[in-house]
Amino acid sequence: MSDQKKHAKAYWKENLKYLIILLAIWFIVSYGCGILFREELNQFRLGGFKLGFWFAQQGSIYVFVILIFVYVRLMNKLDKKYGFDE
């Protein structure tokens, strides 16, 4: 296997690792905090709303946007690491 193909395979493997981790975080926040842990989180309030409700309505969206920026940063570092940057 050529050196370029090895780099591409390692790049894709690390990219998938990042995707799985970030999507797992988003799933835990959106499904876990909004549905599964709603009762426990509703003991706290944020901006006058119960925290479980807030996560179900807005929190998971905020976390998703933050994860997009984290993914961009990780991918920029990964591109430089494997020489795929512009």
C-alpha cells in the first residue's frame, strides 16, 4: 500500500473517531438531558425555566452549534497533521 493511501486511511479513521465522540455527546445532551434525565434536571431552573425543559427546547441546539465549531477546529488540526491542508 502506498504511503498516500496509508495517510488517507489513518486520516479517515481518526475523522470517524471524532465524529463518533461528538455525535455521542450530542445524543447524550439532546436525548439524555431532554428526555431521560428530565425529572432530575427539572429541580434546577435556568432563566425561569426548568432545566430539563430548557435542554429539550434550546440546550441541545446550543450544544450542537458548539460541537460544530469544535469539529471544525479538530478537522483543521487533523488536516495539518496529515498534510491535507491548503
